[in-house]
Amino acid sequence: MLIALLAILGVNLIVVAVLLVFVLSRKRWVKRQAGSFRGVIRLSSGEHDGLRSKWGHGYGRWVGDVLVWAKAPFYFRNELVASDGLDHQRPARPDEVKRLGDHPILVRLRSGDATVEIAAHDDEAELLLGPYGKRMDAAVLVEPTPVGQD
């Protein structure tokens, strides 16, 4: 249908084919980046350029404490979310996010005065937590007693 509409409008089909190949190869490249995970993102409070309050699909990966988010469907633009800290992690409610499996994980991050929520499949929870995954595991450790005290 779309190709027929473009043909009626006079768009050369080779241009459509080249654009389609470019988009599919870009998606493949984004998926194969180290630490990449598929998920959804939204702005829950505050303001952050490039993010909306509705869930948006895409791929994310952590570079230090900055989340690099490639927005679907074309994956041309990356949104950078400099994280100040992890507010909390919890399982998403069944009706909250769609197309991420049966038990998606939801993470809330602080970024300046904004709060950003990211959800991913539960198999990708470690990638989703990024630099904060190790800190949450470290909180479980028991603090050692000082030397000389029993």
C-alpha cells in the first residue's frame, strides 16, 4: 500500500528500497552494540529534550553513567540521558508496558530535575541496570566488623 502510494506520487522505487535497506542495517547495527537491550522509555516527571511522557520503543545501552537510547522505528537519533542515580527497580504491572514478555522490569532514573522510566524484558535486567547493577548487589553484603571488636 505504501509503495503504491509512493509510486503514484512519483517517488522512485529504488529510493524506497535504499531507505529500507539503510533502516534495517541501522537496526541490526544498534542491536549488536555491546550491552544493548530492547525496551521502552518515558519521561515520568520534569523535562528532558527528546523524551515524551508516552512509552517509546527502542534500544538502549550504557556508556559509563549515560544511557544512550536509539529511538524506534528508524534508529537515526540517539537520546542521551545522563543519570544522577537510580531511584528504584520493580517488576512492571501487566498492563503498564507491552511487547516485553510476561515479566518486564521497570527502572526509574534521576536525570537532573527529570525522572525517566525504562522497562526491558526480565532476561535483560542486568543490562538495564547498567552501572547501578553492581551497587544494588553490593548493598546485600554484610559490613565487616572493625578490627579488635567482637
